[in-house]
Amino acid sequence: MQNILKITLRFILLSTFFISYNSNAQAPIQTDGLKDFQLKRFAQNAIRLGDTYSAIAYYEAFLNNNPNTYENWYEIAYLYKQARDYQKAEKAYKLVVENQINKFPDAQFYYARMLKANGNYEAAKTEYTKFTTSKNNADIENIKQLKKLAKAEIAGCDTAIELSKSKYSALVKHLNESINKAHIESAPLLLDSNTLIYGTLNEEALDLYDVEKKDSIPVRKLYIAKRENKEWNGGKTLKGPINEKNVNVGNGALSTDGKRLYFTKCKPNFEGKMICRIYVSTKERDTWSEPKDLGNNVNSEEFTSTMPAVGIDSKKNQEVVYFVSDRTQSSKGGLDIWYTTLDTKKKIYKDPKNLGGTINTVGDEITPSYDNENKTLYFSSDGFPGLGELDIYQSIGEIKTWSVPENIGAPFNSSADDIYYIKGKNIKEKSGFFVSNRKGGISLMNETCCDDIYEYTDPQYLNIFIAGKIIEVSSDSLEKSIAPVAKTPVSLFKINKDSTESLLKTTLTNEKGEYSFQVEQGKNYKVLAEGQGYLNKKIEVSTDTITKSDTIRTNIGIKQTPKGSIVISNIYYETAKADLRQESQESLNKELVDLLKDNPKLIIEISSHTDDVGTNDYNQKLSQARAESVVNYLIGHGIDKARLIAKGYGEGKPIAPNTTPEGRQKNRRTEFKIIGYVKNVEVSYEE
């Protein structure tokens, strides 16, 4: 019987995490005549070999004879979950929860998870809630971590229930069988509008292979699909030296200039763990060069490095490679997304850094892609509130500064795994690809076993632009315009749900002072106009009410940076005190808070002045206290105190005679003056 284990090896990619394969088998597994101890031994040997389906077959035979051995139901529930047979996993975990939850307290979490994966959100929410309040082994670290995830999953159930009521306009199409085969497809990548790279085993069915004959076992490769008459046709291997015999190859990612192709090669290490390493190949005319390993800073014999995505650091203009790894140092838990930058002078990739807790959770974060034009990271996670197992999220930012991730919703996300989201090449339409094991794909072992590639389009997508001119003005009114400002930076920010602002893109005005940005419907934005020798100005623009393709005309007036002191209007204090009155706070909000936030490098002096009523010493102290009161108000509204200098001048700098009530009123004033600029400080536009 041991020979059965040696040859019943079939391939199906169950773990997309490493673009490796779990080797799996299905019937014919001969279980007739085997004793119970043999069934259990063969099941455990199959698990050791990574042969999930053989293990399931042996355990099913054993449990048929021994239905009350719940520790084995717990084992097979895990195997069903690994095989992404959500229906059988749900039933198996339910048996464990109902009969032996004290011994296997995490079974309730996974029971809830399988309910959710099967689209039963209300029941899943109930079980997650029971798990978070249960005292069973609450001090075990694994249970603590799962309880953190369970709280996110409860929120995810609420989100899923709400989203299931929504209508959506995007259409999802399953690609044909020249691309989607019996096994799993992964990592769609557009080389151009009509050429798609993807990873697959390209096998039509499950076959038997002898594990000792390595050369006979098929491996994953990169394939090419072409679009002809709006239909994609694939099945041809990528030409060049990238695909390699006996090595699993996949996860292609293209540099922003199209000259470098990053991808992964995966094979077992000396411990039998599947390890992926990232390689890069350079385009030479119409072919790709011999691949180069990214080096030991990025790759490791102990940990996997996989699923690269490429962007450009806008501040240093360096190539950034985002990737997935299970390395433990600085990990947030599970699989995390990391990044490395290319040092072009030394021609090395720098030590990787974790993207941080805004993106990475105690769960798994995988399959990143990066839209460099809109500074948006797309990735999949099971650690945030979602509709299913792995959901697709988006976050704006780069390197280590990110907005709070947002679930991109249905129809891209389902109750199953949804991964590898990429956008199309045509900016005038909303289109692209993603990968999912949702029901309706090609079923090899069960209806949710296998990942297929889907194409999405949105026929109701609106082409919306924010466009206008940047104009020099002499006051806050555009009517007092002087001239358009050419070749000056204009930046677009998205206002996030938590009111923070994320920089999307920056452009330069043309000779006529004109700018233009493409934006999305239903969002809130800010446009920032800058210019050397000018004060920055930000304008809010919303596309919430836009119902058809349109251009929102937004002209912005900017004033030259003032040379001297500027009186802040309507600044009043309590009589003989430094306390700001309510109308003073409103004036400061209007005239200074926004100006300082829009101009984050300005250093200003806040000066306070009095009339000559009272003694010199008294007026000096009172004016200093009043200047400090304004500074403290600004600090309380998010302005860095290092940018603010408080200076009281008492009665020493009158601007009118103190001989009349009108003159004394003019002298009782608060002013600000630009006295310098913050140097060598990286400006963050997140409020």
C-alpha cells in the first residue's frame, strides 16, 4: 500500500500564496480492505507529502467507520478548508463545535469563516460573536490573534449584508478555456492593450505522477494570451529564458517604463518548504534577457518572496518593488506586503521594509498591484472587513504612507477568494482583470476549488475631469486676476472617508496656466496650486452629484508671497486678557489655519500690538500673552509649533496715532509675517 502514496500525486494549486502547488490526489484511492490504523497512517503520510486529496480520501474512509472521533473531524475540516471545499469544511467544523469545542476552541472561528465563505453572513456573524466572547483557552496566543480577526470578520459580515443589497454596473466575464484550464490560473498582467501574460499549469485534468521522477512532473509557467475581435485567446508559453524546467514560474509584474519584467521562481528548500525568489529580466528588442536574482537582501533560503508589483517613489524617483513574504522579523502576522527600492548606482535592491500596520494585519495580505498614475495599491486580504475569504482592497499612498484601505466591493469581491486585481490600459474606460475561485468557474475537485481569470468592464463608467487655470490674483477674488501662471505644480488629493487627504498625482500647468486631472464619480477631492513666490491654495471639488461624463471647471487664484506683516482681521480678546473671543477663532480658521495647512513649509511670526493705554511693561506682557494665545490656538488645530513664533511688541509699533479712539483701535492688532521656510522636512499631506 505504501506504493500508492508514492504515485498518487496529482496537481492543483490550492495555495496561491507562494504560486507554488500543493500536490493533491483524488480517487481512485483504494481504501477497501484497509484497517482503521492503516487509513489514519496513510492519511498522515499524505499530509506530510502535501497530498491533500489523498489525505481527505483516507480520512473519509476512516470517519465512515469511526464517526465519533472528533479530533479526526477537526483534521479533515482543515483539509477541506485547504482544498477550499467550503461546504464540506463547514459541516465538519460544525460537528467539532457541537461536540468538542473545549478541546478545539478555534474550530468555532473556522466554522464561522466557512459559513461566511458559503455566503451565510447572518449565521457567520452569530458564530464569530460567540467566538469573541468565549472563555475557552482565551489566553492562548493563537486564540488571541483569531479573536482580533473575528472582530474584523463581524464587521465584514455587516458590510457583506449591506453590499448584497446594492446594485452595481460593472460586468464580469469568465475568460474562455484557452486560458482558464482545469487547474488554477494566476497573476494576469497586461503588456499592452492586446497582450496578456498569466500563470498556469496548462493541464486539462488531474493526472498521476511518480514523486520520485521529478522530470515527469509538470510545473507552472508564464503564458501569453492575445485579444482578437474582443476575445482573449491564450495557451502559448512566453518566449525567452524566463520559464525553466522543473521550476514553478509565475507572478509577472512590469516596471513603469515596460523595460523590466519581475517574476518568481519557486521550488522546495532543503526542509521541503516551497520557497519563491524574485527575479528580473530586461527587455532587449523583442525578447527578455537572462533573469537575474534580486539578491539575498530580498530573497531568502528560509522565507518566501513572491508576488512582485512595481511603482516609482515620487520623491526620490526610485523604482519600488512591493512583494509578499512570510519573513518573521517586523511581521504584523501571517503573510505581509513588503517593499524594496532599486539603488541604480550600486545596482542592488535595498533591505526590504514592512509596509506597516495600515496595510498589514494579523491575517494574510497578498497579490499586490500598483497603479503608479493614481498612487493606488490594490491587494487582497483576509484581515479587514470583507465579503468573503480574501477580498480586494485599495489604498492610496506609497512606500510607508497609506490611506486606510477600502474594500472595492462587489462584483469584484464575493464570498470566496478574490485576488490579483489589475486595471486595464485604456484610461477612458473602467476595465481590467482579477482572479477568483467563486462559483461558476471551471470546477476540478469542487465548485470552489480553483482560481480562474475574470475580465471586468463597466459600460456605465463616467469620464470625469477636473480642469481649469491657475491665475495670479491680487486678492482672494478671481475678478482681480493679473495673469495665468505657467509651468507651476498642481496636485490632486483624494479626501478619504476618515477625512485624511492622500496625494494622487501632480502635473505642471501649460503655457496658458491650464491643468487637467481625470477623476472618479462619487468621490471628494482637493486641488492644490503651488508656485515659486506664491502662496499655495487648495480648493475642494466633489463628483458626488455628477451623473454623466463631464469636465468640472475649477480656476484657482494664487497670491504672491507677502513681503511684510499682514493684519489678521477681526481678532478680539477678552478685555485686558489674552483669551480669544469666538469671532477671533472663526477669523483665525479662515485666514491662517487653512493657509498654514496649504503651505506646510512656511514659518511665521505671530505678533500682537496694543495701544498706549496703560504702562509699557503691562502692554508688553499683555501683547506677548495674546500672541502666545494665537500660537496655542494654531497648535491645537494641527500646526507644528516649530513653525510658529509668538512675539509681543506692546505699544512700540503703532500704525496710527493713539490720540483718537479710531487710531487706538487700529493699533490693537494681531499680525502675521512669513519669516522663513522649513528645510529638509518631508511634507506629509495626510491631516
